[in-house]
Amino acid sequence: MTGSRGAVSRWGALLIGIWAVGLLGAGAFTATMAPADAAFKQHQRWVDLGGLIQRVSLTIGWTWQTLLAVRILHT
């Protein structure tokens, strides 16, 4: 009985960790993609930085996916 309870706790911790990483990654990606979208729609405040912001956003997205995959593989 104890072994099965430990397995549930391990899976619960894994799901909480995945949820946290997912939430942070999705939030950062969305927060950087919104100004990039505004830049490509020619919003004056963002137009000069559109490409840079988009690259930062995509780097965050790919890093988030890579870290999530590594975490799942090691758990």
C-alpha cells in the first residue's frame, strides 16, 4: 500500500512541475509575442524592435519546449 501511495505523490509532483514550467513558458512567450505582433502591424512604438522581439519570443518558446521535454525524459 505504501509503494502505491509514493507513486501517486511522485506523479503529482511531476504534474505540478510540468504545470509550473508550462505556465511560465506560455506566459513569457505570450508577453513577448504581443509586442512583436503590434510591431508587424506598424504600431509606432514597436515597429523598430519587431524582429528582435519576435526572435526573443521564439527563443523563449523553443527553450520552454526543450526544458519541458528534458524534464519529462528525466522523470
